[in-house]
Amino acid sequence: MSEKKSLDFRKAVKHMMVERDMAQYELGEKMGFKQKQGISQFLAKKDFKLNTEIVYVADLLGYDVKVTLIDRQSGKTLDVD
């Protein structure tokens, strides 16, 4: 059975980085940020975009969208609030 946790996206990213033993600047490089503070600025954002069309239509219909991140190696899941 998979381990379930519910986190906000920032905490989920930090959790995944710990799981992968990855520094923040390394994730920033993978995301294409040229400067080390790019990832910090990204994580400081108020809102993160998840295919806005899906969220928009679901909202119009009175639904919320739930995001579950799944570790490809272990199968553990993280629910994102």
C-alpha cells in the first residue's frame, strides 16, 4: 500500500528534493533557470499553474482538481493541496 501525505506544492517540491537528495539549485538548473535565485522565486509564487483550462472548466462545473504526485521509483504518493 502507498504512503499518503497531503502537502502544499512548495512543501511537496521540497519533500521530493529531499527524497532525491537534490539541492534547490540543481532543480533550478533542470528547470532552465540561469540564476540560482530563479528556483527560489519560482517557489515563492502565490499560485502555480496546472493546465488552466482543466481547472477553469472543473471550477465552472463546481468541481475541484486534486493533484497526486507519484514517485516513479517507489510508488509512494503525495497529495498536493
